[in-house]
Amino acid sequence: MNQQPRIHFGVVKAKEMNTPMVLVHGGAWDIPFAETRMHEEGMKTALDRGRRLLLQNKKCTLVVREVITLLEQHPAFDAGIGAVLNRDGEVELDAGIMCGETAAYGAVAGVKTIQHPIQVAYRLMEERKGQNRFLIAEGAERFAAANGFHPVKPDYFHTEREQRRFEQLILNTNFHTSTAFSGNTMPRGTVGCVVRDTFGNLAAGTSTGGAPFTLAGRVGDSPIPGAGFFADELVACSATGWGEGILGVQLSSRVAFQVSTGLHPAEAAVQQLRHLFQKHQNGQNIEATAGIIMLDRYGNGAWAFSTPRMARGGWQEDGAIWTAI
Ligand code: ASP
């Protein structure tokens, strides 16, 4: 039986009823110290964009889209540029977004030529009749092209860092039993954002390149509503971590349900990170760890993680942008 990992958490609180707020994450894992500066820089740039939009009274869904667009653009994270490579040496991207007010969501998975998956997810969320909310692979790419999103070449997302990691993994013939990259040392730099706008509405989104060296076609929790993200009129959350584990417990909808029963977001997050770990103690040596950010309607926010570190940050009106790892 693995030992329950230490859970780190913190809270944020709105000053007033209508205080706009934004929280972001840039993945939860054993982020190397050499990479912390670029993570913080990427989050600060994205938060600054979120701050400006919220001060212009923009809607929460639009703010989530714009903040995540900048995180996808920054090479520090496993989303957009800098995404990890699968076993074929290719990037496959997933993203999802949800509006708490209307329960509309949009998502894409396994896309290779969409520059900003979160923007296409947003476009699907905005489809009036809501008949096609979640598209995968080539279908999603065709939808994007038909809606004016210019495709990029698949190598647009490639970085030297991920090429080197891929080469190391492919050389490691004993990959499955190796400890060179496992559990928390395996990069999990998914990005996410939760927003509460001036009208008190909530939205959440998540974007990722998935986990490194997975089989082509693998989809984790990140683009799945209720698993990698969720929003309703009471709470918005975005998760990151071991995708198969998060999916198995529907992490985001579980924390949201607990908040609806009266728990503070931080309490709900800590309880569910414990549950995630306990649930997966089935004899496999798997690190069932994750991180989560949350905001509720009343301006209570929280972050929590059971990994060694999590890139996180936020802003609220009358406060300064903060980041931490
Ligand atoms: N949850 C993501 C996945 O499994 C990975 C991550 O959060 O970094 O695809």
C-alpha cells in the first residue's frame, strides 16, 4: 500500500459580492526548479490578460478562453506549444470549456493542427443548438477549418525539450518498469482556468497535450466535463494530474457536488484528492495524484494538490496578480 501523499492547499476570498476573480494552474507534478521561472512568467502573462478583460466586465467564458489561449501559446506548459509527444512522436491536443450559467460546454480531443484548441472548444460551446459539443481528431479539425481557424503544421507545437524527453523514453526499453519517468516525475503541465465575473457567473476550462509517451489516440480527463473541468451556478473547477485516475473518480463533478452540500471548496478539494488516492490503491504502483483549482459563487476560492508541486496563480479586483509553484 502506498502512503497517502501530503496534500497542500490554500484559499482565496473575494472582498465583496461582485468581485471578479480568476485562478489558473499550469500542471501538478514534480516541476523541476530550473523550469519554475518560465512557468510563473507564463501564468503572469495570462493572468494579466484575464485581469484586463474582467475589469472591462467581460463574460467569464470569454475570459477563460483568452487566459487559456495565452497559456497554450507559452512553451512552459504541456498545452499547445510545448505539449508532450505520444509514442509516435506526435502532439495530440485536448481542451474543454464550460459555462456555469447555462451548463453548455465545448470540447475537442486528439487534434494535431488546431493552433488553439480552447478557442475551437469555445466555438462549439457557443453553437446555438448545442448538437455538436465535443468533436475529436479529424472531425474537430474540419469543424475548425470550416469556422475560419487556420490550421498549423503539426510540428508548430514541437519543442526541443519534449523531443529530448521523447528520445530518452524511446531509448528506455524497460519503460513500464523504469523509474526514470514515473508518477510525479512524469510531466503533467496541463493548464486550466476558473473565472468568476462581475455578474457572479462562473466558467472553467482545461487544455493539455495529455501524458507523455501514451498510445496514439489516448484521451485523458482534461477535455471531459465532470472529470478535467466543470462549472455550474455554484462552483467552477479545473483539474490536472493522472488522467485515468481523475476520470475514474470524476474528480471535478465530485468536488462540485460536495460544494453544493455546503463544504468550502478547499475542504471538498482535499477530501476528493484523498479519495482519488485511496480509490486507486489496488496493488498497482500508481501515483494517484492530482491538483485542482476552484471558485464558488460567493467568492470563495481554493487550490489543492497531492503532487510535490503545482504551478498556480490568481488575481482578484483590488489585489495583485500572484503566482506560486
Ligand atoms: N490530466 C492530463 C492527462 O491525463 C495530464 C495533466 O494533467 O498534465 O491527459
